[in-house]
Amino acid sequence: MNTDQFIAKSTLKFVETASFTWQTPSNIALVKYWGKSNPQIPKNASISFTLNNCHTITRVDFIRKEKSDEVVFNLFFEGKQKDEFKPKIAEFFKRVQSYCPYILEYEMTINSENSFPHSSGIASSASGLSAIAMCLMSLEKELNPNLSVDKIHKKASFLARLGSGSASRSIEGPLVVWGNHPEIEGSSDLFGIQFPYKVHPFFENYQDVILLVDKGEKQVSSTIGHNLMHKHPFAENRFLQANENLSKMSKILQEGNSKDFINLVESEALTLHAMMLTSNPYFILMKPNTLEIINKVWEYRQENSSNICFTLDAGANVHVLFPENEKENILQFIDNQLSKYCQKNHYICDTVGFGAKRL
Ligand code: DP6
């Protein structure tokens, strides 16, 4: 795989100080990424809806200094110095420094905040790392004004991936594919691309309500979960199935078949958790209320001939997906019947979004 294309050209311009602010979203996978090899190469292709309201806003201030061997940065989260978040970001910078050698010539100060509550169980790594990646690319654009928007998006996704796989899908929207797939033109293991085919209007402005069943720290991190796929007895079949599911999903998205969409999305969510249940060591991230909600969603769908469905991340929270024309009824259903299964009755209403925004 040709990664040389992502090494920054020796810089043309001299920039003493610079400051950039980006807002980048979270995303929710429809076909899931679970299993990877080094360096952050997915075992199968995945596709996600980019979200709109769940996002991170990050400002990075760059001050030029003598070139050093290690990246120098300060980190503030919601106004407070956050040393506990530093190792993950330091690791990210280590992985990207050969592609962005200019970061060794700057002291960086990162100020970040999330639109969703910090301890909501919503993974902030996708939005957090994609925001930093966009700030780095803004500096690179100042240093090398010839960079095209296309190249900036591609490289930002490439960099974000090195921090967290799913972050590669948080640069663009409304649908992003990450991972090489024979039927998706331009797809790559190295970066996410916008789904390259015309999407049926049924999926326009699709809704995602995130039910916060458990806001606590997960017992098993995604990184550990991915690693457990290495010796997993069902891994090879799972990777094949996921790629087949992406072929099916591509057709569904273009043709607008809602029943097939529901079936595939829910099956992907349950398969992800089945991989966790059948890992060794095995683990369960769903909670009793996750199952209560799933059953209620199924009941509601049956009784109302609705297109409501659910998906899950690597956690207990439930993403409830539905088309915009059912919004009023489903929001009422959620408020009346599902919010009681959420911690402090909390849930977040979101819609499909269009990716990173410079502020
Ligand atoms: C279940 O992207 O969080 O959300 O690459 O180790 O940072 P790392 O993992 P991460 O894994 C996300 C897994 C998932 C499915 C998905 O988003 O496709």
C-alpha cells in the first residue's frame, strides 16, 4: 500500500504562529469494523452515517520552535488541563509524525470540547481525533498552499485512522466507507471515502436518537475487543460476512429498501456483540436495559408498521434509527416508553450530518 503519498512535501512557506478551530462529528456504523491488524488496517470494510449534533470542537494553537525529536503539546479539555488524555494523543502524534514532520517544529496547544456529555458512554475518539487531524491539515495547507481540498480530506482521514479506526469515517458525510472493498470504487484500507453512489431519498436526513443506557466507562475498551478477534474462532467468517454485508448495504442504500435496511443494520449490531460474547476472554457490554429497549423497538415496529430499528456501538447505549417522516411519533414513543431505561432519562437526538466544519 502506498503511504508515501501522505508524507508532507518539504514546506514552502514559513509560518511563525497559527491557530485553527474545527468541529468534527461522531459517526455510527451500519456495517461494523471489529478486528484490525497493524498499523490500524481493518480486517473488513465498514460504512457509517456521519452524525450532526454529537461532535467535538477543537482549537489547536501552533507556535514555532526549534525542531525537537518528540512532539511537544499541551492539552485542555473543556477548559481544564487533562493529563490523563495525553498518552492517547501522544501515541497519535508519534504515529503521524513521519507524515507530518512539521509538527516537530511547533509547540501545540489543544483545546477541545464535546457537544455530548463527557461521561455519556459515547466514544469521543472518532470526533476527537478527526478534529485534531483537520487542525494539522489546516497548518499543512498554510505551509503548502497547493494542497487541494480532496487531498486534505483524504490525508485528514488517513491521519485520523492512525489515532482511531472509526475516526477515519468522521471527516466527511453523510455516508462514509472505510476499508478496501471490490464493489466500492475508490475505497481503501488507509482512509475513509464518501459513499460514491447516489443514495435513495428514503435515507435523506435519517434520524438517530442515542439512548444513554450506561454512561460509565466501558469494562473492555475497543482496542482490547479488536485484539480479541485475532484468535477468535469465528473471525474469518465474520470478516467475509461483513464484506458481503457491505455489498448488500450498498445496494439497499441506492434502492431504498427499508425492510432489508432494518434487517441488515440490526443483524450487524447483534453480530458485533456476538463476537464479544464468543471471544476468549468473553465479555458482555449490553445491559438489561439494552435488551428492554430492543424488545420495545421490535414491538413498536410490529404494531405501527414502522421503519424504526436499532444499532449498537461497543457499549450498552442504543442508537434508534428511523426516517424523518416518523420523527414526531417516534420521539413521543421514546419519551413515553424508552427514556425510563436510560440513565437519568437521558437521550440525545441526532440526525445524519455532512462532516467536518471549520469554525
Ligand atoms: C464497535 O475505532 O473505537 O464502534 O481503532 O481501536 O480506536 P480503535 O477502535 P474504534 O472501534 C470502533 C468499533 C465499533 C464499530 C465501528 O465504529 O465500526
